[in-house]
Amino acid sequence: MAIAPNTTFVAGNIYTASQANAYGFGACAMATSTTQYILTTSTAIATGMTVTFTAIANRNYKVTYAEPQAQITNLASGTTTTSIRVTNAAGTLLQTNYLRNSAAISGVGSINCVYVGTFTAGSTTLVGCASTSSLSDAPALNRNTGPAILLVEDIGPA
């Protein structure tokens, strides 16, 4: 994944399409949700965390899935898992992250996943999924402190 940055511009030179294409194209798709999501022990698409965009061959994409607050109370030890997957909750796993807590300490914190890579050209659907290992006291993704975000960005040629 070598990136050839634009570094040599000289006054009077012609700006080329090749140079322009060496830059990232920016945001491709974004989903947000402020709806609280109650976790289950099965991997499922978290409320509102689905995006579809048109991927371009030989481009790097950065996918960010951010949950502002994942919570398992101090009634049980457990793990909250978030992941970025292709197409649906059973689709190809691109990235995963965990928030763990013990029975003695309430597990509350933000949880984020970031994936950088390429996709096959064409329509691509990505989803943000979540699950928990403990159902004690309704573990949840609380979005009252800010929205959950699933963001896809084109960051440049592969």
C-alpha cells in the first residue's frame, strides 16, 4: 500500500489529472444514529449503522465506526464487541474492537474500530455490528452523549 504523495509542484507547471488523483477524494458515505441500542449476545447490525457507496478499484478507504458510550454495569463481568463488516452481520469481518470490564468495575467507555484497505469496484455496503458477552442489566450502546458514526473516506490511491 505505497502512497505516492504530491510533493513537487513548481510554479508554471501544468496541474495534471494524475496529480489530482493522488489526493484522497474525501468522505464517501456516513451514517449516524442517536438511538440507544440494547446489546445481545449475537452479532447484529447496531441501529443505523449501515452505509452503501460506490468503491473505485485501486483506492484506499478508511472506515471508522465509533460508539460514544458502550456500557456493561458492575453486576457482571463482560465484553462489548464492535466490528466493521461487509454487507451484513454475517459478512466478511474487516475490523473488531473490545471493551472489557470486571464485576467490580462498571465498564463504560467509547469504543472505536478503524479499517484501512481497498474494495472491489462497485456498490459496497458496510455495517457496524455489536454484541456483548453479558446480558446482566441490559448492556447498551448509549448515544445520548453524541451520535454513533460509521464513516467511509477515500484516502488515496492504493
